[in-house]
Amino acid sequence: MRGALELKPLRGGLEAASVLLVTARYRDEAGRPAMRRFVVKHLQGRAAREGVIYEALLPHHAGRLAPRLLGRLPLHADNSLLLFIEAIRRTQAWPWHDLALGGDLLRRLAALHGTDPQAAQAMPAWNYAVELQTMAEATYAALDACRLHPDLTALARERHTVGRIVLALPALRANLLAEPPFGTRLLHGDMHAGNALACRRGRGVEPVLIDWARARMGSPLEDVSSWLQSLRGWEPQVQRFHDSLLKVYLSGLGLSQRLTTQLRAAYWVAAASNALAGALLHHLHLARDPRQGTARRAAAFHAAQDWLRVLRRAAAWAC
């Protein structure tokens, strides 16, 4: 059968060396025109753990929340991997103004978090605690350096608060990972709007999560706070109904919807962990980068302010 392949590089997938959308056009055995789309991810080093996650973990524990695995091909020359997965055709670029769909995602996320803890046995090794502490210290150093930039001194004023969180981070996380009734569970690990798509499956529209390379064991509040905080600056509805959406998640996990003082403290510690895992550092680098345009640096400045607000709240609740 003769055919043609169209290769389109995709943005995102920061853990992957490259990501391609492949469109194959061909004629089937009856001579009729046919087409198939799929995504190919080139994974190297630690990112290759995503191949194990797709093969050993997601089919059993993520169900329809993840794209289907189509195949994997080890590349022995450089010890990397090609991962072939379902191409998700999204229904719209920004579906999250629909609170019902956002609530559906949180219920499905709760189902993932409700996975048997034995799932950890299939999880590829990753010392996340060490990496998080390293990133947190680099974030503090980048924030301290903002004192030397006249346009960024407002950010540097928060360095003492951030420093307190960084010093207390190991103890804060030890308490977070033991916090009842959440404990330590299977996470997606990289919950933000770029990794959540809405697609048509069957007769309805369902949320699907992509980019599972950072899946790990941790507090489920890390996923939940990451998702809600990532939407806060883009979707006013999420900001207004933040607590209602958090209650939808708690209900999906089979827990009381009462937002206790202890729960709120744990939520903000989880959100602070996300801020220090690279989110704040990314925006600090952009805000300081003279190669970026004025508008992009301004957007990074405001995003950094939002993450610093999260860290202030965490300090107020937990330090």
C-alpha cells in the first residue's frame, strides 16, 4: 500500500527530546482512501520513564484519562525510546470556562488518586525530594538576584518569605505526605492547562491528560492545587468557584466536603511545593531575560507575583 506521511512538530512535552504529530494517508486493502494520526515522542534519559508509565501503569490505573499507548520502540544506539500514543483531537482550544467539564476532570483525577497504593511498584524510580530541594534553592537564588534588576525589586521583597519555606520544605513535605486522609498516592505530577485537553469520545466530551513523564507518588493535593492555581490567572470562573471545585474533588475521593483549617494548610503547602518545583523559577528566568519581548517579560512578572502569593499563603498557614 502506498501512502504519505506528514510530520508536524508539537510544542510542549518539555521532558521529551522531541514530539511529532504524524498523519499517515494511504489506501486500505479495498483501495479506499484512509488516514490515521498518532503522536511520536522521543524520550531520553530520565524522560524515558514515561514509556514504562504508559506500558505498566496507565492502562490499569488511568483508564480513559490518558491517551492510548500504540507502541514503543527502544533505540539501542543512544539508549532512548520512541513512544507511539493516541493523538487527541481536542474539541476547542480553551474548554475550561465550562465548570462542569472542569468538575468532571477533578472527579476523574480523584479516581486516579484512589488507585491502589500497590501501583507504586510499577512506578519507575525518581528521587523527587532531592530534585525538588535543588529546584527550591535555585528558585531562592534567582529571586534574590532580582534585587539587582530595578524592574524586579518588587519580587525580591518576598525573598525572606520564600527562604523560610525553602528551609522548612523537608519537614513541611514530610507532614504533607502523611496528612490524613490524603497520604501518599499516585499523581499525574504535572497538572496545568497545557496538559489537559477536552476531546470527543463516544457521545460526549471528556477531559484527557497528556505528558505523564512526571507521574510519581505524592500528595494528591499537589495535583489538585497545581490544576486550580494554573487556571486561576486565565479563567475568572475558576477563581470565583475555587472552593466549590475543591469540594467536587473531595466528593470524588469520597471525603467530607468541609474545608477545614488543616485541609487548607495542607493545600497551600502542596501549592508551594509546586511553585518551588520549577514554576516560579521559570517565570523569574523569563522576567530577567533581555531576549524576551516587553509583553512576555511583563506576563512573566505577573505570573511570578501569583506564585509568590501562593508561597505567602503557605507561610501564613504552615510556618
